[in-house]
Amino acid sequence: METGPGYCSAEETVTVGFRGDRSGRAPLTWGQRAIWHAIRRTAPNDHYFNIGRVLPLADRGRPATVAGATAALTALVERHESLRTRLELSADGTEAAQDLAATGSLPVTLARAQDPAEAERTAHALLDRLSATRFAYASEWPVRAALVAVGARVTHAVLVLCHLAADGHGAEVLVRDLRLLVRRGSAGRPPATTPLDLAREQHGETGRRRGAAALEHWESGYRAAPATMFPDPVAAPRAPRFWTGRIVSPALARAVAAVAAAHRVSGSTVLLTAAAVLVAAGQGHRTAAVMPIVGNRTSAAHRDLVTTLSQDGLFILDTGTGTGTTPDTPTFTDLLPTAYRAALRAYRAAVYDPAAWDALGVRLRTETGAEVHPYCCFNDMRLVERPAPPGPAPTAAELAGLRGRTAFGFPATQERVACRYCLHITEEGDALAVSLTADTAYLPPETVRAHLYGIEELIVAAASGRSLPLTGVRDLLETTAAEEVRA
């Protein structure tokens, strides 16, 4: 039992044993290899990649007991092989593989709370605590679990996942399956494939051919774009160096849906295009290169697979601005049809061997004498897009009123992130939440703020019938950056 700051009034550790159908060893899947490269670049701050979820269990259905919840956790680990797969490193640490165990035991924290309100607070405190440290990838199971109980009833389950075991979609599959296992004792048919089998497929001849075709897109895109989006530092870095700005905007949620419907593109494309336009304008580039995180779950066999399938795509967009501007003056929405096609090309070319991708970068660096990498990432973390509500599109006056509810702040800082511009999209109630984690040597806090408010302005203006000319985007950024930074 532990007590004190950060702990519940009463805790104990229970052991959950499991016995799966098989053991085995295989190379890392391409998604695992990609996130492993990112983890190594970010260490020792790689807890940044941990994925956490809280599952309420007292909201409906029959009461969950401790015995029932631990039995459900056993079944969850037996069902999904990724949860009993650890990293196997070569003696010199340069080569990594996945090692699937058939049997083992998982330590689970059991916390006792006095009432439902305390249980809710305890669950989120456990989530923060279990997420705050990096995984021991070769020795620790890639899932940390906790249960919160009030009396005999389990009110919450907490899962923290190593990113080698799951991406955001995989985490949601686990939450769904755990809920079903607690409520019904079964989560239905098992997934159609496994990470072990996927790795063997990707490293076979068919996988290598597909990966080579994807990297042809990357090479042509790299050659069409600047070597990097942020070539030169513009300020002394802050301490900590990386700041996260965050805007929460109900107006943006309505505007994205309206613009997407009006132009027959996805809302994600609208947001990606806005980010790309602002980055290009801010840096004086005509062509934007952005790396969207692609889920890679179009195959039916992959939709319920718990692993890391996500990989970077390469989105290339000629904005028609910057050096070599044409006499025409396109607006933001004029780019959307082209951007939609460019996004589809990026998504199709997002399954490849990261080792071959690294080799491509080395070859281009040798050829050009400069590092070739956008250092500009976009991650729409919503599992599904909220469709435009029925009825007429919002009016300019309605959107202006909603903007009064926009909130902005700098909720987090950290010492090291392996990128210069990382944009994340989530939902918060009826609002979109857009977070930008940036290297303050390249994007000082006032510039982070300008980019986030710029995304809102570009899209809300378009939904209001006054799409901004692309030649005015740099002025928009500079005007917004000049305003006081509210940290």
C-alpha cells in the first residue's frame, strides 16, 4: 500500500496471469520500426509517446467486481498478442525485433476510493502517474493497468500503452474490447491478423515491392519541395525548448464541417491545407511539405488489429505563393481540390520500411549537401470526423459569436521532441482542440500562437464567405504574432 502526494488513500498490486495461444519472434512491423526510431530520437523524454485511456465502468450495466475486471484484463491480454510482445534488442542495441510470449503475469494497481467523485479523481491521477515514465521496452509488458473500486464495485479501468504495442486507433479497440469483456465476458471474434504475421508479410517480397513504390512518391515529393520547412533558427530557444500551444474553438469545429461539405473534401483535408498554407507563407516557400500521420487501416483485416500501423505520409502542396508567384491571386479555398488529391497520394504512400526511408534520406543528403526532412507534422487524432449538422451552414454572425468562446494557452513544455512543428487535432465537447508543439528556436511562442489563431481565421473566414487570398496569409501571421503572448 502506498500513500502520499500523487497516490490514492489505499492501493495494492494484484497479479493478473495470462496464457496465450502461441509464442514467436519476428522483425518489427514497419509501423513499429517507425515509432521505435522516433522513440530513440526522443529519449529520455520518450514517455511523450505513451498512450493512456480511462474507461468508466460504473456508468451503466451490471456492477463490475474486482474478480470480474481482472478476468477481463486476462482475456484482453490473451486476445491481443501485442500486449504480450516485448522488444528484443541485439547486443549492441542497433537491431530490434518483436518477441511474443505465450504466458506471463501483469501487475495491476488496485486503488480504493471512498465515493464516485474520489474514484474519478483517482482514475485520472493514476492515468497521469502511469503515463509519466518511459517503458522498459525489453523487459516490461507494453501495457500498464489499474483498477479503481468503491467498495466491491470497480468504477474505472486505466490503461497506459507503449506506442510499440498500439496507436490511437488500437487504443480505442482495447477500450472497446475491455468494456465488452467486463460487461459480457466476450469481445467477439478475434482480430483477423496479428503483428507477428503482419511483420512477416511486410518483410516478404510483396511487402518490399509495395514499400518501394511508396518511396518513389517520397522521392518525387522531396525533389519538388524545399529541403525543410524551417531551415533557420529565428530566436534563442526557450527553456524548456519545446512549447505546446493549444486553441479550443467551437467556431472552428462548425467552420471546418461547413467548408468540407461545401467543397466536397474531408474536414481533415481542410485543416491540413490551412496548416500547410500558413507554414509555407510564414517561411516564404511556394511549396509546402507536411508529414501527416496516416492510420493505414483501410484493409478490413487491420481495422481491429491492436498494433502500431500509423506511419508518416508526405503531403506536397504548391500554394502558388512565395518565390515565383503567378499573376493570379488564388484564395485558400481554391487550393482545396488540389490539396484533397495530394492528401490521397500521401495516404496511399504511407506504408514502407523505415530503414529504406532512412536510406533515401541519406542518399538525397549526399546528393544535395543538405538534410532533406520537412520537420513539419500533422496528426488528426479523431477516429471519425463529426459531420456537418443538418440544416443550413452557419452564418458569419453565428461563427463570430462562437469565436467569443475560443480559448488559447500554453499547457505544456518539454526539453526534447524530434520535430520542429507538430500539430495535433482532437475534439473537446462541441469544439475542435488544435495543439501545436514547436521548437522555440524556429517558432517562438508568439509564432505558435499566430499559427493556431491563423488556422481558425483562415477556415472561419472561408466558411463566412470571404476566403482569404493566399497573398495575405503572411500578413495574417505577422499581425497575429505581434499581439501579446498569453502564456
